[in-house]
Amino acid sequence: MATKSKKKSLAKKKLVRAKSKAAKSGKRAKAAKQAHAGGTDPKRVAAILAKLDEAYGNATCELKHENAFQLLISTILSAQCTDVRVNQVAETLYKKYPDPKAFAYATPGELEQDIRPTGFFRNKTKSVIGASKAVVEQFGGVVPRTMEEILTLPGVARKTGNVVLGSGYGIAVGVVVDTHVIRLSNRLDLTRNHEPIKIEQDLMKIVPPGKWIQFSHQLIWHGRRVCVARKPRCVDCNIEKLCYAKDKTYWSSPASAPRR
Ligand code: SF4
């Protein structure tokens, strides 16, 4: 009898322990959820947007272009390459190839050499010729104005689509998610995702549509000038008080560092 009651009391203790463990992990999950909600709290997001406006009111696309087609080509060339280098190449490129037809029916080997300084020139040549051919043969020589259509062009994904539609036509259908936007939106706790498509969806939920185009430029400018990949220059950052990134290099005062 004594053993039976001992077993019962042990089982009871186990149950209590399991319940308290579950409660603790539930609390932790709730706290994590609340912390994330804090990151995307509308007031905090509005404050970040205001700070970006303050610092980069005139932010624009840094790829030089005279029309949506040139922007399409320059954006394809900008993969794994700086805008400065693309602009240097573009200066002579658009004189030699003045319109979509010139690119569509270019000699691949020659075009490869013309764009060589931008890197990955063989693949980029395929994309440039493929996209130009599609523009000429399927869209009458004009870059399409919808995301659905632009995504049918070879070598074109959502990032390029958003750049061309946003900066080439002023059409806001999404947010450009490049390497800077991925890094900054995570540092600023505007998303917990790392895949561009999911990050874009997260940002589109919290940034007003009227600001999508400008917001992309501003984050990219901030990422290039201040919130750089290695050792962000937090001392020069006007969003510092709103930022609790783990890799911050500077706090305005030790007391302002959040306890995490
Ligand atoms: S405080 Fe630092 S990490 Fe945060 S956004 Fe500014 S530069 Fe980036």
C-alpha cells in the first residue's frame, strides 16, 4: 500500500513539474511574440520612417538611367556589383546599344566583353539578351508595366521588377529587397525573416503603400552610408535610439542599451 501511495505522489510531482515547464515555455513564447510585436509597433515604425525622411528625404535610385529599359539592363548588371561600377560601364554601353533591339540582337561574345567589368558577365549577357528579346518580341519594345508581365522576362525576379516599376515608372507594387534591405530590416527588427520574398511581405504590411518606393531607397542609402554590413556606424545614425540590433557598435549611453 505504502509503495502505491509513494508512486502516486511521484506521478503527481512529475505532473506538476511538467505543467510548470509548459507554463514557463508558454510565457517565453508570449514574451518573444510581444518583443516582435514591439519591433513592428505602428508608432515605432512611423518614428523610423520619419527619421529616414529626415536623413534621406531626397533618396533616389543610384543607377543612372534615361528610361525604364536602361534601368532594367542596369539592374540586371548590378547583381553582385556596385552601382558605381555599373554606371561607369553604362556610360559607353547605352551609346553602343541605344535601344532594346540593339541589345536583343547583339553578338553575345561582344556584349560579354562590354559588360565584363560588372562580373558574372556570361550569365548577365544571357539575361540581358533574353530580357531584351522578350521586350522587343512580346511587348512591342516597351518594358511592361505590371509585375506579372515583368517577371516573365528572363533573368528578372521581384527585386528587379520592383526597381524598374518603382524607379522607372513610379508604380509601387512592392518593396525592393536587396542585400541592404535584408540586413537593415532585420537589424531594425522590422522582420524576423531572411528570405527576400517573406521580408518584402512583412515590410509591405507595416510601411504605407505610398512610401514603398522611397522607403526602399532610404534603407539602401542608409545601408550604404551608415548601417554598413561590418561595424555599422551607429555613432552617426539618427535611428540609433530606436534600434536594438545585437551588432550595434555604439549606444548613446550605457543606460539606453536594452536588457535582452
Ligand atoms: S544604430 Fe547602428 S545597427 Fe542600428 S540602424 Fe543605426 S547604424 Fe544600423
